[in-house]
Amino acid sequence: MKQQLLPITDNIMEVLVMILDFTNSRHKTLIENLNNVNTDDYMPYDLDVDGFSEAIDQALTSHVVSGRLALVDSENICFKSEGSFNVVAVEDKIAKQLFDNDIEKYLEHQKRKLSENALNSRLAAELLRKKQTIG
């Protein structure tokens, strides 16, 4: 796994921007799942939320120790040197099972994920706004 070190003096803003970027990408993926509700044999996708959370947690831990974010790539997330990243959506097997067996439960499942994602996005945006006003 590749590691990117970002020499940034105030990493919290960069982390919040990464969270906003991740939640934006996840929103698009989940909306695509809903848009394909009438597509036969559709495979729903999602982003690796746990993997992203773990990468951010490890990066913040490295920041406490070294003063730098150490962003470590995973199978589905590739960090770039300027702080951005690429993320690959993965098949959501639980959603696929619901899609195939109970479309109403599938829709509820997707709506719950959208709500959770929106909450994470709003929280990161609010923290970023407060951080920017503080300076």
C-alpha cells in the first residue's frame, strides 16, 4: 500500500474537505442505485465507508505523532499527493439481496444510507464553516 505524506500545518480543514468529497461521491453512487430500481439484474454499489473512516483515523493518529497526515491507500481508495483521492465503488451484496427479494426493503435501505451520508456531509460542512470563521 502506498502512503502519501501531506506537510500541512492545519490538517483539520483538509480532512473535512476529504470527508465532504467522499460523502459527495457516495451520494452520487446511492442516487444511481435508486435510479436503477427498475433495471433488471441491477447490481447496487456503495463506497467503502469503513475503509475511508479507517484511513482518516490512521491519518489523524499520524498527525498527532508526526504533525503530518499519512494517508494510506486501500484496495478501493487511492490518495494523491495534493490531498485529493480516487475512490472505487464496490458491489453492495446486502443491497443486491434486498433488490432481488424485497424492493420496498431495498428502497428503505438506500434511503437510510442516504440519510446517514447526508448527516455526515452536513456535520463536516458545519465544522469546516466554523473552522474557516475561526481562522
